[in-house]
Amino acid sequence: MVRVTDRPQLSRRFAEVHSSPARDLLTLTSAHAEIISFAGGLPAKEAFDIEGLRSAVESLQLTPALLNYSTTEGMGDLRELVASRLSAEGVPTTADGIVVTTGSQQALMMLAAVLVEPGAVVVVVRPSYLGMTQALTIAGARLVSVESGAQGPDLEQLERVVVDHRPVLLYLNPTFQNPTGYTIPAPARAAIVEMAHRHGFRIVEDDPYRELRYEAAPVPSFTSFDSGDAAEQVVIGTGSFSKVLAPGLRVGWMRPPADLRPAVNVAKQAFDLHSATITQQIVVRYLLGGRFEGALERTRALYRERRDAMVDLLDAALPSGSEWTIPTGGMFVWIRLPEGFDSIRLLEAATAEGVVFSPGVPFYTDAPDTRRIRLSYTTNAPDGIREGLQRLAKAVDAAG
Amino acid sequence: MVRVTDRPQLSRRFAEVHSSPARDLLTLTSAHAEIISFAGGLPAKEAFDIEGLRSAVESLQLTPALLNYSTTEGMGDLRELVASRLSAEGVPTTADGIVVTTGSQQALMMLAAVLVEPGAVVVVVRPSYLGMTQALTIAGARLVSVESGAQGPDLEQLERVVVDHRPVLLYLNPTFQNPTGYTIPAPARAAIVEMAHRHGFRIVEDDPYRELRYEAAPVPSFTSFDSGDAAEQVVIGTGSFSKVLAPGLRVGWMRPPADLRPAVNVAKQAFDLHSATITQQIVVRYLLGGRFEGALERTRALYRERRDAMVDLLDAALPSGSEWTIPTGGMFVWIRLPEGFDSIRLLEAATAEGVVFSPGVPFYTDAPDTRRIRLSYTTNAPDGIREGLQRLAKAVDAAG
């Protein structure tokens, strides 16, 4: 057979997209149970309401309609339930306004495809969730970043960037942010929505951790500050049952403003025709079973205890001069190591000691802070957290 | 609130992508049971092995590992089973070489993203499956089409197009093609694979109908004609359990050559992190239950009978001068109406009579043949086929 020496090339965009270290570490830690992982943003195994989910699975009616192709935008009963929950939180929504997605990651990827012309500017905060910066890079976005602190993005810098770069989109993960843990306060949310209307850009509000609050009352969502008129809204909310029920189900959703719905529907056709019906129905049956709020309360208590266990021990485990904030919800502690430390080198030393975490570098789209690391406290009981942090302390000694 | 008058624009690519009429008609026919639909490419309700699927669901172990996030490329046991089936068909494959996708539609969309630089040329046959031309358009491909006949693409024209346009990719749905029903014969498959190596383009072999053969022995897949060396292969096979088990599960797969696997893995992370674990395990349990081959045989017999019922009545239902070929597998009869007929006008008249079908226009990326229609015979029993074709005959009279 005659052969050319050159292989067909891949899309250049893929040369710029990095694999998620947390996902790659998941492959490692799945195969090595002895490694203690603080790397992923995974629910605790103790958080699953297995009894409730088993009841939901057992109540499935495997009808031909459930087994066959289903409507693109998702099953009506699930869309109703999601819309009701949003409406109860002050975001009036009808089932028509919800599109079910294969996890909220798919919603993010679809929005990147629908909203981003190759070369269009998208503003992200420093640091941001890698899954969305991957999606935006694949879509051909030009990413411009804005610094963030304990209250979220720097609003003055954001306005300057918006004026200078005319973005089509701002991506925010505003509640218990991944990786930093911060929550953007209500007044800043209102100001950012107003800025979006004034300058003509949209906001993706990616809010999977919203329900995992340990202390304060919920902060109103960005969507709640948006115009009441569905045709003029600029905020696109996305959510997920992954952090609060079971990620293996891959059930998420999107709330596109009315003008986006036709394009989102075409995108959903192209992405996977529709999400799995059986997992949609498991969520429906589970929600109708009346156990969700109780299970959420138990999950919050579990994660609060683990957060406390971790933050109590950080002082002893981390090198002197390290900094971190104490999250009031979500899954992560975001740490800055003192000068002289490098997160990737520390990860190598830590892996050798039998503990892993996520280095901060992949969360930056430019000028990464090489001294940042992200620790998740959700999947280990307090004993495991203690043991893992002792191993990390040894790695710190080795790498310091 | 200050408002700009201009709404943020969508990606221009979405202005060129059309919604699937078959999917839109699914929404219509789901709400109106009295309409007889020949529109979709859906499995028959009688084809589902509900008993076998119920056993599979009942045997699920809802462990924390099953409920939590899973590995990007899919669950090991499912990948093993898919690889074994392929190996048994003459395509040596290991579990490492399979990526599980959320239906094969996702595999197609991921491949469009990974392989197609915006502006790159992709060759498609006339006509082609709309779901892939949607995906390619969203990825920014420049589509160049090649005529096809009863044996698939015109090979001389294909070679000229390849020389003139230097495509990165050729998309084929080679067995019981959607919409035409043709199967590309083995010698043409070998010639096209050789052409791909010689000219340096890749081939997507989208083969969801492969197992739905009613008569002949299977034609060897394109992949079986490709190099034995995984690093040099140019064919990327995709497959699905949608047409042979249950589309509601959304379980498909891709067989990327070794050099594509890292980019495909990153794409899968960005698209949905991983496919639902529960539906993957339902497929595993079902396949291990030993009922698959028997169920397939029953499905083949059912569809063969329905094909016969439809083709026997076409002469009486269609206007004189109509042309069609008799498919030897799959789900579709592809019809050319005589001069003076228009498929869209006929669909309007047909809908008024209570029967729907897919007009051929959306299957063309350029110069559509407005006299083509696609009828699916799978979802109606012979009586329903007779009634639907009588309604179609009335619509023909009204529209003629």
C-alpha cells in the first residue's frame, strides 16, 4: 500500500487544550486505592443516598417510550421539576425554559459552540474551572482574564477589560468557585448583570456547588438579577445533579434565554441528540420520592465536618508562610505556598508519599501562579484527611 | 437599567445549521398519537428486549463507584465487550482502543471538533446523514460533496475531489446508509481506504445500522481494510447500541487510531467528562446476559417483514414515475418522486392527511434534490404501513 509520510493533522485548537490533571489523577487513584486523593471535585461515597436511588431505579417503568429516542430538550417531567426548583429560588422559570444536558459540562461546551465565533473574546476570571476553559479553547475563543480575590472578580478591572476587548461572554462559577472556593456577593452580582446589559455581553452562570452551603443563607443567583423579560436576559444559568445526587447519572441542565433556544436545540441535536432517558427518569423518580432535601442536609453536614478537619490541620501540614481561605461551601481549599515552592514539583513529591492534589497551574489561562494548589476535602473521612495531610507534610519537607 | 439595543450575536456557524426535521417531527408525533410516522430512524417498540433489559437493570449494583465520576474513556468492562465484538468481526481491537460515547452522535461531533480546523475541507456524499453535516458545519468545515449511487460514492469523482480539494476527512455511513439504504461493496471499501492512505486524509466510518441486515452476509468494515498498525490507521470507526438495543440509553463508541487518542480524550472531557455509568452498566449486564444475538435475529425478522410490507405497497401509493431501491437492511426506503412533485409541499399535504415522512432536502449540503423523500418502515406494523401509505396516496393526489 502506498503511504504518505504526513499524517492528517488535527485541529490546531487541540494543541492548545490541556487534559485535566484531576481527571488524569482519577485514572491513577482508581487503580491505586492506597493513594489518598485530595485531587478531584468528587462527592463522598458516604454522601450518596443509595437507598433512595435504588428505590428510584426499581420504580423505573421500562416502557418502549422510555427506551426509544426522546425529545432533544429533555423529558417534560424533569424539565418541570428543575423549573419549579428555580422558580422557588426566585428565578421564575417554566419547563420550556430548561434544556436537559449530559451533565452541566455538556451545557458549557454547547454554550461555547453556540456563543463563540472563532476569535471572539471571552472573559474568564483568574483562576477558572478548567472544563470551561477547555471548551472555550476548542470553540476558538480568545480568552482575556480578570484578577479575582476573596469576593470574586475585580469589578474595575472587569469593566476596563470589557471596554477594551468587547467580549461576547463572561464565564463565572460564582458560588463556592472551583478552584478558589469564593462566592461573589449579591451587590457584585447585580453590578455585573447591569454591566452585561450596558455593554452587550452575556454571562454564563455555572452553579453546580450552589446547594453545598454550610453556613450562610444562599446568595441570590445572577439570573435573579437579570431582566424579567426572557427575550432580553443576558444570563445563562447552568446546573447539575452531579454534586448533590450522583455524577454517574450525567444529568445537568441549562436555562437559555428565549432568543438562544433554537440554536441551543440544534447544538443539542449535534452533541448527542438527547440525554439518556433512563438517567433522567432516575432523577425524576428520586426527586418525587421526597428524600432530596434530607439527603442534601446530611451531605452539607458531612462536608462541613470534613472541611473543619482539613482546615484545622493545614497549619501543621503546610510550610510556614502558606495562605488559604476557609470555604463556606463547596468542595475546595485553595492554597498559596510560600516562595520557593512549585506546585508541580510538590505534586511529584506528594505522589511518591501516597497523596495527590490538583496543582493550580491548569486553572490559569495565562501567567499561572505556580505556587497554588487545590485540595478537596470531600472524599476522605477525618482520619484519611489527617493521614493525607501528614503525607503531604512529608512531601513538603522533601520538596521544600 | 441601561440597555444596548444590540443583542450579543451567536456564532455565525449556527446560522448555517438546520434543525433535523426528523427530530422536530418527533416532537409533533409524540404529542399526536393519531399521526402515522415514517419520519424517524427509530427502533420499533416491538424490537426492544424489555425482559432482558429489565433483568439488566435489576442486576445493577448501585455502588458508590458506579454513582460517582468515572473515567473519561468509559468503563473497562464495556470497552472490553465492544473490543471483543469488533475483534470477532475481523477488526482486532483492544479495550484501550475504544472510547465510550453518549451515543455515536457524540462520537461524530467530537471527531468534527478534533479533526476539522475551521475552513478545512471535509468530503461528504450526496446525500448524507444530517447529524454529521450539522456537526461538521458547527466545527467550521468546508463541505465538498460527491455524488453517490446504488453502490455508494462515485469513486472517480471522489478521487478528483480529493486531488482538487485536499480534504482532511471523508465521512461515510457505508452500510444501509441513512437516507439512501445503499451499502458500499467490499472492493470499493478497499479502494477508498487505499485512496485515504495515498492522499493523506482520514475516514469516519459511521456504522450504526451494520447489524440490521436482512439478507446478505456482512460486508467487511472499512476498518478491516486499514493498516494493521494502530499508529498508521486512517479509518475511525463509530458504532452504537441505539439501533440494536435501545437509543434511550445513549451508549455508543468510537475506535480512534492510536495517534488520535490523546485529543479524543481531551474532547471527551470537554464534551461531558464521561458518559453515564448506569447506562454503560445496563449495556454490560445485557450483553453478559446472553440474549443479544437472539434479540437481534428477532429484530431483523421484524424489520424484514415491515420492509416487505412497505415496498409491496409503494407502487400503489406513490405517483407513477416514482423510483426507489429496495434496502437489504437498515431502516429506510429512499424515493424519488416524478417531475412536478416537491417533497416539502408533499409533507404539508401528508401532515394534513395524518402521515409524516422526512423530506430529502436536509440530507443535501448543496443543490438539494427536492423530489426525494425518505420513508422509514421500522416503527409501524404492516397494518399501520398500509394505512399510512393510503394516507400518503391521498396526499399525493392533493399535492400532485
